[in-house]
Amino acid sequence: MRTFGFSRGLEPFHALMLATMTTARLLVLQPDPTDPVGPLGDWLTGAGAELDLRRLPDDPLPGTLDEYQGVVCLGGGMSAEDDAQHPWLADVRALLATAARTNVPTLAICLGAQLLAVATGGRVEIGQAGPEVGAALVAKKDAAWSDPLFADLPLMQDVMHFHEDAITQLPRGAVLLASAPKYPNQAFRLHRSAYGVQFHIETTTELVQAWADESPDLASTRAPRAFDTETLDRNHADIAETWHPFVARFVQLATGALESAPPNSLPLA
């Protein structure tokens, strides 16, 4: 394994955007062509970030993270430890573990969160309660109210799910930030600035409909109207309202304009 040296109030959101004055160069990892960066990329660049997008495995991983102020890892259809089919996943896990250990701000989404969890001592397994699919709500845990990125989120957050695997054990020392009844480990922070979210915030209506067409068994766990264009458009408007400002805060974290969590400030929740 390689080692690697619309907001609920527009005025606060615009103030946050103006506060992001310096450029953060972010490494964006796309493990699967079926899960592009989508609106998330626009939110990141709109907040002042410069993106270095690596479409895996065709694009090589950088040898170090020295030239980056942050890392984003997207989702994908493979499992986090599917090294037999995707041997390059081992290098992605190593890079994410290094980012977490060295306090490089990291945002890992769905498969990305699972890779981060496994890379740092957590466990990912096929979810015993069945797939988690479609628009949903997750709830903040107590620790989230003092977290730099999660504190300003509403109590209940709109998200999009589309996964069979679940994070069944968080890494030692991780702080649980959001939960849901079916699978509790929905969002977590590791060390000072590595974040994993089991859900999607980067999707579009068309993308989710494509996933539903490609995975009818998973889609069948929800009523067909869950994938209607009108329904998904409304879902994504709600997601943008919550997560667009969150992403702007992540860019602030990467530039140093927002202070990261203090070391070892909270136990595993």
C-alpha cells in the first residue's frame, strides 16, 4: 500500500462567501464515472476553491498532499474494500488516512466516507436492514452543535441516499455528527478536519433517475413516485438550501478562514 507524505438566510450566506478571500486548491477524487462532482463542484468553485479532479483509476493519484489545502472523495458503485476488482482503492484509502492524520480538511461522500472509515480502523458491511435509497432526513447529534461545519446546519438535514453498504463501526476516536434510525453512522468527524457523510449532497434529478434505472432492485425499495422529476427537483432544492452553505464553510476550513475543531475535543458519540 502506498503512503502519502441557498441558505435559510441569504445575508449570512453572502457574508460567508465574501469571507472566503483566498484560494484553496482541492484534490477531488471521483472513483466512479456514474457519480460526478455535479453541483458540489459549482459550490466549491463558487466559494473560491480551485479543483484538481482525478477520475479514477485513469488519472493517477498525487504522490503527496503537499500542494493541496483539502481533499474531496466522491461516491461509487463498488464496495470500500473491493480491492480484487479495483486494486487502486488501497491507495485511495491510504491517501484518505494520511489526510485525516495530518489534518488536511477532507470531505468524503458515501463510498468516500466508507473508504475513510475503513482506512482509519472502522468497519463497512452490507447493511443488515436493507438498502437506504432516496431522499431522507438525518438528524444532528449533540456533538454537531459545536462542530465548525455542522453547527450551523438545521436539526434535520435533507440528504439523498443510494447505498447497500453501511458504516457499522466508526473509527476509534471519531465523533458522530448525524444519525438516522435505519443506519446510525450518517456523518462523522475524524481528528480535527476529516469528515465523512454516508449520504449524497452532490446529486441531480437526472443522476438519481439514472441510478434508479441502473439498479432497479434498489429503486424498488421506494415507491416509484420517489423518482418522479417533480419530486426529485423538490428534494434537490432542499438539499441545496442546506448543503450549499456547508460546502462554503468547508472551503473556509481549507483556506484557514474557519478554525478546525480542537484536538481530541469530543469522545466517540
